[in-house]
Amino acid sequence: MSTAAFFTSLIAEHGRLVFLGEDEQVVSYRWVHPASGSWVRVDLGEHPATVHQAGSRRLWDEVEPVLETWDVAGRPEIDRYGLTVTTDGRHVLWLDSPEHHITAL
């Protein structure tokens, strides 16, 4: 599972992430969330990447802070992440230990 697919699956349940490649390199991400009719397209050809999104959920706005935190942390492997579900039903993503919260989901 790619890091992008891991994070997007945490943000929007039942979403679908598609990678479009060229010469074995990802050039574009397409993410749809059928339940809300929302979608985002991220084209990697330029820096910064070009982002287009629409629908009631701003999917890129939801996942971008998590991806930025991952990048700043040195792009850790997925196995360093954990998830805590609190007694009141909140879901908290953390890195390395529950004390290092990344975001509430």
C-alpha cells in the first residue's frame, strides 16, 4: 500500500485513489469519494503540483496537512503510524507513540 493510499483511506472512508503513471513513475493522483460526490486530481508534472477539486468535501484540504506532516517527519514508513480510538469515539492518528498526535480523523 502506498503512503498516499494509506492516508487517504484514513481521511475518507470508501474513497478510491488511483495513480496514473508514465514510465513507471506516478504523474497524477485521482481520488474520488462516491458517498459525497467529491473528487480531487493532483498532477505532479510541475512544482508545485497542480490541484483541482470539487464536491461537498474538500478532499485535498483534508489530506494535505497529514501529507505535509509526513514529509516534515522525514517520510516515515507506514508501520511507524498508529491509531487510537477514544472512549468518546474520536480517532487520533499518531507517529511512533500515542503522545505524538498527527491529527484527529
